[in-house]
Amino acid sequence: MDIILIPGLRLDASSWNDVTAELERAGHRVHALTMPGVGAPASESADIGISDWVAAGVAAVDDLAGPVVVVGHSGGGNVAWGVADARPDAVSRVIFVDTVPPPSGFGISEFEVVDGVVPFPGWDTFDADDVADLDEHTRARTAPLTRSVPARVPTNDIVLEGGRHRVPVTLLMGGLDQTSLEAQLENWGPYAAEFRAITDAEVVRIGSGHWPQFSVPSRLAELIDAAVTRNR
């Protein structure tokens, strides 16, 4: 199966390296993406928004023959959902990694902008639960892999208007199972409605923090492979 891997904010294709190796050993053809403007100064990236990231994902789907699975980590899940919305007949499954499908008209979040871009703020700035399974060695190894993000990308509202809800979805959640996720979604307004509108959705707990591609790459690859296999 062709699998497109979309990184979260402030990461590029290399963030998937450990997962990519495992998926390729399982027989998949893996296409890890670096999104437009990642790591570029504001002079080169100021005009890049979420629609450009979705367009890059759609182009990757269009370059492949046959159905594809699209995986999105964190903010990359918004991109993956936009790709499914644009190409519902070509995307056989969307896999969200520790994030949920966004409703149309919502952005990812707001982050501090420095010199016209959103930089990586350092591992110590994140919630303790999100980084609890990243030991000092892993933090030191992965921090150099981080890149800045175009300032508009996190705050741009995504526009969705296609047939995304009929695309099967797997949510691989760091610490939440289906019951606990659905309970949380009830407090998230339109996000709950978006989740309920999906015809075929499953939730699987990873048992990790927010960056399982760094902390438990083998388990993440195993769960992605299991989700992909359901489409065969």
C-alpha cells in the first residue's frame, strides 16, 4: 500500500524516518512529506498557508496510482483531512496520530511568532504528559530535526466541502481510548459533530505521549500497518 506521512508542525519528512523503515519492512511504499515553507525564513514563507499544505498533500496523492492511505500527526492531521476532502475516492483511509479531524472553518492553534515564523520552542515548553516518554537522549537527538513553520499555517481556517466523511478513519491516540476520547469531544463543540459525521471511525490507544514517532516508533508503525491492512 502507498502511505503518505504528513508531519506535525515544526517537523519535516525526517521526523518519520524510524516509522518509515518499519513500514517499508512490512511491505508498504512510504512517502514522507516536508510541507511548503518549513524551515524557510519569513521572506520566503510569509504567503504560505494551510491551503498550500493541503495542495501539497493532494499533489502527492495525484502522483500515485491507485488508492493511498494518508497519515497526519498533530497539526498534520488537519492537512490529511483536507486531502481526504479533496480526494475522497483516492484516499482509502486517513490515520490521525494524536489528533482529531477538524471541522471546516477552524485552524490548528495560535503559537508565538518570531521573526515572521513559528519556531520550535524547545521540549521543556510542552505539557508534561505530552513529553513524559521523551527521555533526555531522545530530546537531544530530535530537537535538531525541528524546523520553523510559516506563520499563517497554524492560524488559517481549513475549508472543507467534499466527501471526507465517507473515508474510513483511524485515530491513533497517545493516551485516550474510544470512550475517553468521545467524552472529551463532547466538550469540543463542532469537533464532536465532525467526528460523529464520519461513517467509519475507530479509536486506538497508543500508550504514548504526543510524539510516538520518536518515543515508540515500532509500535506506531505496527498500529499504522494494522489500520492499513483493514483496507485490503
